[in-house]
Amino acid sequence: MMQKFMNKMESFLAPLAAKVGGNRILKAVSTAFNMVMPIIIIGSVFTLLSALKLGSYQQFLADTGLGTLFALPGRFTISILSLYVSFTCAYAFLKNDGKVMDAIPAGIISLMCFMILTPLANITIDERTVTYLSFDYLGAKGLFTAIIVGLCVGVIYNFLTEKGWVIKMPEGVPPTVAKSFNALIPGFILTGIFLAITGIFNQVAGVTFNEWLYNVLSAPLQSLSGSIVTYCILMFISSIFWFFGLHGGQITTPIFMILFMQAGVDNQTAFQAGTPLTNILTVSFLYYLVLGGTGNTIGLAIDMLFFSKSNRYKALGKLSILPSCCSINEPIVFGMPIILNPIMAIPFFIIPQIITILTYFVMKFGLVSLPRIAMGAGGTPLLLDGFLICGISGLIWQIILIVLTAVLYYPFFKVQDNIALKEEQAIAK
């Protein structure tokens, strides 16, 4: 009965995962954020270096001028993240289609189109009005516009080039030069489209498209991105796909990025400015909770390492503990296996929900610091990422959670271990 049910689920989920994972839009968004991850991490590290609340350290930064210098990477990474994303979304869309030579021109055009939609500000200096580009909509506020612009430019640019709407250069012209001229007609068309959008919104709505979109989406997105239910559902979906042997992270990560990246950027900006953090549910909250990988399998690795009686799981525990400490759990998922294992399905699904809810409320009640960087770095060792994301309280809480996962996995693991032990004893006879 159970096997029949799992076969039906697998037959349903495998095509669904393939369809979602192969979706050009979601794939482009995922690739785009992966491309900007290095600068996000760099900005986050320097934000931590410039904003650590240590009196003598802050005095040292002020006296040496290092505080001003350390603030610059955060200013030109997180504070203008939308600029990078507008480029990488268009670039990723073309690159994922195998059109690498077209990807860079498309990314540059996308960047220009995003700037066309970005509001300018005025300031009066000595009775002269000066127009300038504010950081306001280059960071978190402009992120959704950047994604939309990048994807639209990618789709339209791809369509126009496939239809042959390009300037074809004679043979013998270097490919890079030819591609530059190929971009002219799509570039003019896209410029005209986004100029028209800007003109319409200025005349009809009295604001730029960027401002309008932020105001329209802010309320519904805040209700989704601020909901622990949304977070738990996405984590549950990821666990389901992993249970059936599919990479759940690749399917759900783009959605996490879209819904929760802005909240993380806002937190990091506030941390750098020395103002209170307001958002619990961010992308770095996810990195903080993936203890050993999807399913929080670090506890299972510990159980195998210290409490196995079967040779099979003793060996697997030794092999999996170090990868698990860096949130890599493929050795456990495929080695135990957890895939299609009804015994391990229960903790694999339930423990992430328990951990998520507990962490949400300890942060809500002020027992653990809120995530202070926009995005964690995949592969960062446990405890270190806890400290980087949430400080000392985050490190301590991660230790508690690791112990808790080991306790929660233990009874299910012992059932599995006893089965393996009996099989080994039967073979030995």
C-alpha cells in the first residue's frame, strides 16, 4: 500500500520537478542571484566589519578611517543590488539558452532600461537645482523592477535576434564586434519600449514605474514574505522533492529569493546604519536553518557517528559528518537512503518545520538576534554561519538546534539501524 502510494507520488512529482526546474524564467532568476552571491557575501562581510558593536573597535575604526573604508563595499553591493540583478537576469536568460555572445549585450541593455525606470531626485544647492540618482531605488526597493526588467529584456532580445532583427556584419568581422552591432536594433526597440513605459507612468500615475510597482507590490508581498506559513510551506515542498530524489533547493530557491531577499537587504542596511532590524524571515534565515542540509540532517549524521551498532551506518556516519557540517547532505540522502524511505520520511519532513517555528519565535521574542546579513554563503561551516548571520546568540542557538535535531532523529534512526544490524547478522551467519 505504502509502496504504491510512493510510486504514484514519484510519477507525479518527477515530471513536475522537471517542468519547474526547466522553467526558463525561474532558472534565469536562480542563475541571476547565484551570479551576484559573491558580491552579496563580500558586502555582508564588510558590513559586519564596519558595524560590530564593540566600543574600542569602533573607536579604532574612527581613529584610523577604516570605518569609512569598510562601509564602501556594503554601499556599492547591497545598496545597489538592483543594478547587478537587472544585468544578471537578462544575461542569465540568454546564457541559459546557450547564447553566451548575446548575453552580455542583453545584460548591458537591461541595465540601461532599468535606469530609465529609476526615479531621479532633485536638490537645491545655492539656489541651483541639481538632479541626481538616489540610492533609494537601486537597492531593495528596486529589486522586483530589476527582475522584471531583466527578464523582459532577455525575452524580447532573444525573440528579436531569433527573428533576425539585427544588423548583419560582413564575414571576417570579429565575433565580438559583430555582436555589438547585432545589439543595436534590439537595443533601440527596448529603449523605446521602456521610454514609453516611463512616459506613460509619469503622465498617468505621476510616478515612475519603479515607484508604482514598489507601492503596488509592497502590501501583498509583505503579507507573503512576512508569513511563517509561507516559509514552512516552501521548506516542506523542498523536503518532498528531496525525498523523491529531486533537488528541492533548485526548485524552491528562486521563490525564496523573490519573496525574502528584499527583507534581508533591509536588515543589512539597518544593521550598517545602526538602526533596529525588523525582519525575521529573510534568505539568510533559510541558510541559518539548513543544519546539515535539507531536512536538518546534521543530527542524523551525529547519531550515526556516535550511536550506530551496524557497520553500515558507522561507516556512513564517518563519511557524512564533515560534509554535513558544511550543509552538504547528499551522502546521507542517497547513502542511508532517505529517498523513498517511509521510516525516515517522518523526521525528514517534520524536523525542519519544528526548527523553523522555534527559531521564528525565539527571534520574535528577542532571545536570538535577527538575521543581519542579506544572504548566507552556501557551504559555510555550521556555527560560523550562525555567528555571521545572527551573532553570538545565533551561534548558541544553532548549537541547541543541532543537539535537538540529534535527539529528534534518534528514535527513527535506531529503527533503521536495528534493521541494518539484523541484515548484517543474517549475512554473517
